Amino acid sequence: QTSQMKFEDFQRDLRKLRKDLNACSAETEKVCNVSSEEQLQPFKDKMEEFLTRGKKNIKGREEEKLSETGVCIFLELSVFFSVKPKAGEKEVSPNTFFTVWHEFSSDFKELWKRENKCLLQERLKAAEETFRQAREKATYNVKPKHASGIVSI
């Protein structure tokens, strides 16, 4: 899912959110202007609280800063892993990066399973060899039975 994300879409969604908040603010103002005092509450207080929080977040541009930071970190990550943009791209896209990452992690997982299987087989062989050596060392002394049936010490 991450590989399908586009940073431009995220930026566009932020702009739309800002535009929709402004439209909501205008509609709230219209409703408050045409409503009587007894019909105004609790709508007015709730909407003022909502709009204040929304405007605070958007005016602070926290989402844009986070988005820009995310893009920068992503580009640094692609440089760290030496992922190059595809032909025709000016920078590495999430699709390019995560396609390579998926292939790497799948191959790594398969190799990890294979290596663990080999290690388990080696340990099993070593345990069998240790058991075989212990069995060869073990000598059993069988004492003959006395005619009287009483064992002497």
C-alpha cells in the first residue's frame, strides 16, 4: 500500500482540507447569522471549537511541515540504500523504492529460512553423533546369576 502513495497526492489533500475548512467556516457563519438565539446553541459553540482547532493546525502548517519532513526523510532513506530513480524520474518514487525493498525483504526471508534449516540440520547431525559416541562408550557389565539366587556384595 505504501508503494502506491504519491507525495503530490498528499500535498493536494492538505490543500483541499484547508479549502474545505474555510468553506465550513463560511457556512457556519451563514447559519449563525440567520438562526435565532434559541436555535443557535450548542451548534455555535461546538463549531467554533472545531474551527478554532482546525485553523490552529492549518495555520501552524504542522501537516505541511510533517509532509515535507517525510519527503526529505524518504529521499535520505533512498540515498542510504542507494536506490536510484527509474529512467524519466527526477527522484525516487515510493513505488520504485518499495518495489526494490519488497524484493530484498522477500529474498532475505527465503535465505533466512534456508540458513536456519541448514543450521538445524547441522545441529541435529552433531547431536546424533554425540549420542552415537556416548552409546559406543557405554559398556554394560552383566554379572552372572548366582545359583542360590542371592546376590553377594
